[in-house]
Amino acid sequence: MSSLAHTLKELESLSLLGEAIPYEKLLSSTIVGISYMVDWRFVWSNERMHSIFGYFPGDFRGKTARFLYPCQDDYDEVLRRYDRRADNDDFTIERPLVRKDGSLIWCLMSAQRLHTASSSEASVWVVQDVTEQRNAVDALKRTNQRLEQIIERRTLNLRRTNQALRLEVERRQALQFDLVASREKYRALFRHLPVGVLVTSRQGEIVEINQATQNLAAARSRIELMHLLNDSSRVLQPDGTTISLAKFVQQHSPSERRKIYRSALVWRSNSGTLRELSMIATALVGHELGAIFTFEDVTEIKRAREREHEQQQHLAHAARLSLTGQIASAMAHELGQPLNACQSYISGIRHRLGAELKDKPELLEAIDKIALHLDNASKIIGNVRGFVSRRKVDQKVLDLRTVLDHTLGLLAMHLKLNEAQLDVFVADEPLHVYANDVELQQVIVNLVVNALEAMADFPVPVRRLAVSIGAVSDKQVFIEVRDHGPGVSPELVEKLFDPYFTTKSSGLGMGLKICRNIVESGGGSLRFSNEENGAKFRVTLPRLISA
């Protein structure tokens, strides 16, 4: 009698078989490796057991498991630990094993000793490849500089795993089972599978559930589990409605033989948190049972992908900011020469037409304003260069009233072209701050120009702009710009100061972001609020009591 026939005969003597669930077929279709061993030699192994280690079906039969271990010491250590545990105790251990190509993989092994009529040592071993889980934990500890490599490696591993699973599931219905297993043995294996397994009848009713499914549902007992499976608020569907898992399984029960169905669902736990589960289903052929479903919690995997995507966005944002700095530096360099030339021409005009300009005060005033604008532009370019090169901006004690007068003088022509009425409110008390005058003018100019553009579509009589400066307290002063425009819609308020966000067709979306950076670098703040008739920007700065 052959060893396989002898084993079959021995298994038949152990079984309490009935015409119930085909546990052999279920175990041969699982995504974990399962082997039956007698006297430490392989008698039967499922397809997954061979594919984990890169062997063909039948390669294990009659061999000891020594060839799967890196060395004799590892093999002996596993046998010693197995022998020390009690007969009815489960045995679980994690060890590196060797594939056929010589590579090492980490495996989680569980064993169950079986009592046979003979004196032979019989046991069932469940093997799961946990290499990817260990790699994932290690990958999370790596730095962001290797993020793209981690993504590529995980993507490749995921593709390989999915491909192996797809090939295994597509082949499993074509397998011819050559081993009759006892009902009690396969029931024990079914209970200890590390993935959730659910079996339905042909009518779609749930007839069998393993322990892993109960753990996924966080049920303390089988009664509670059945209640949860029939709870219509547990599974969240894409359209926002909810359904029970029992109903969901019934609706997604495979209708075609020898075909694999993949789906996903969102499970609402007892605490209200949502968990994402992947589901694989296939119809059972040649039996009164309907289908088998496997479930796996993929919430953490999806969250890891979202974190990786978010980090990619941050890297892209940093690259855009770096490019903006390069562009600003190049523009400052290119604009420096024409501005210097313009200043030289203005000086030449003053020198040559000095006597004539005394009789034309309006022309002299225009030339003075041109020179003032050119000087201010040169200072702004100098600040841009300093910002890009990380040089410290020169700061000094400033009188807010003087800064405001100079700034509104620069904007006089702009206010006239926009036909806006300007109201200025200045406190009588001294208002001194420690800041850079050009940067502070840049903030005021930006806020005033934004206000004028916001009122551009309003009738001329309605275009009113109010600029105020005053003291908040002994420690703070404020600059306030308020318009009579349309304001800002509530959904856009939180994005106002985001870089590259703009509602203008020709804007870059950097003006308000730069203004806030200038103000906050001086210890102040820039805030926005919608008023009854328009929008208001308020700048607060530290106040100097004595100047």
C-alpha cells in the first residue's frame, strides 16, 4: 500500500464525516499554506503551500520540512518548541524560511497535533507569508528622502501579491482533490485561518463563519456576531445608504461557476469608526453550498497610501516655492539695470532743467514722484534679493503716519484712475513701530490695490475705501483697510492666505501670503473679516512706546 493510500485510510478511521461542508475544498482554496504531516514528513499540501516557496504541486510529498529552513539549528529549535507544548495547545511561531530560489521569506506558522489510531505523529501546519508585513513596518521607519523608492517597492510587492492571489484563485476550482479529510480536522483548521471566511448556502444564507470573521466584527460571541451580521446599519454603501452584511453577501453572491468576484465594503464598528474591507468571492462547485467569501481589513494599507500621496503633494509644493524664489531672484536682477538707468535719467533732467522746473511746480512734483517710485522699486528689488538670499532685512523705528502718507502718495494716481473715494482715519497719538519701511509700504499697497480691484465692477459713487491707523493698546497698533465691495464667499475665506490661491484671472495667488509673512516676521498678525458692506483686512504690529 502506498504512503498516500495508507494516510487516506488512517484519515478515514479518524473522521466523523457527513455530507456537510467540503472542508478539504475550502482549505485547498485558501490564501494560506496548509500541510498535513505524518512523522514529520509531508503527506499533503495545498497549492498555496507550494507557491509560497516556489515549488510545484507534489514536490513536498514524502519529504521532511528540513529543506525549508536556513540551517539545521532553526529546524531543531522549531521541533523542540513544538514538543514542549501541551497536546491540546495551539502552536504558533514566526521564522524565516527558504524559497526554492534560495531567498528568505518570513512565515507565520501554526500547528495542531492530531490524535490518530496509529502511533504515528500526525499534525496539521498552517503557513502564512508575512514578509510584506515586516517589510511594511520597516519601510515606515525610513526617511522621506527614500519615499519614492518605498512607493515603488510597495507597488511592486502589491502587484506581485495580487498576481499570485489571482492565479491561485483562478486555478483553485480546477484542482482535483486527492485527499479525503475528516470533518473535525478541517473544522479545526477552518476556525484558525488568519483571514475572515464566510460560507453561504445556494439561497444566499450564511451557514458557516470562522473566528477571524468574528474578530473583524469585534463580536464577543457567536450570538452577538449573528446580530451584527444582520444589523442593517453596519455596511456603508457608495450611495450613502446602509445595509447588513448578510444582505450585502446575498446581493454579491457569485452567479457564475469558476469565476472570481472582487469587491470592497466599508464596515461600521461598534465605536462608530469605519473600517475598509476587501472581499473575494467564488461559487462552490459540485456541492449544495452556494459560495465562499474571504475578508481582509485593508484600512491601514489605504491610510498609508493616503499619507504617501499627501507627502508627495508637500514635496511638489516645496518645489514650486523653490522655483518661485528662483524666478523672483532672476526678475530682481534683470529689473535692477533699467531702474538704475531711469534714476540716472531723472537726475539728468533735474540737473539740466533745474531753472525751468522752478517755474513749473506741477512738472517738478511729477518728477519728484517718479524719483520716489523708482527709489521705492529699487528698495523692493533689494528686499526680494535679500529674501531669496536669506539676508536680514534692515529694520528701523517708523512713524505709521509718515509711512501711510508716503504710501498713499504713491497710490494717488492709482486711486484717481479707479475713481474711488478715499477716507483716511489717523489717531492723534504717536504710533511708532520697528519694521522695514519698504516692506510695510508693500503690505499697505497690496491691501489697497486688492480693495480697489474688488470694487471695480461697482458704480463709481459706491466705490469707497477707508484706511485707518490707531492704537489697539499700549502694546499694539493697527492698520485697517476696508472696502465697499462684494466681500469674500464663506467657502473661500479659509483659502485666502494659501499660496497660489487667487480668484483673479491674471493673479499668481502670492500677494496676501507674502503680506502675512512680512507682518508675522515682525511679530504681528494679518486677519480678514467680512463686514456688512464689504471686506476688511486688519494688520496688528508691536508698538514702540518711546521712539
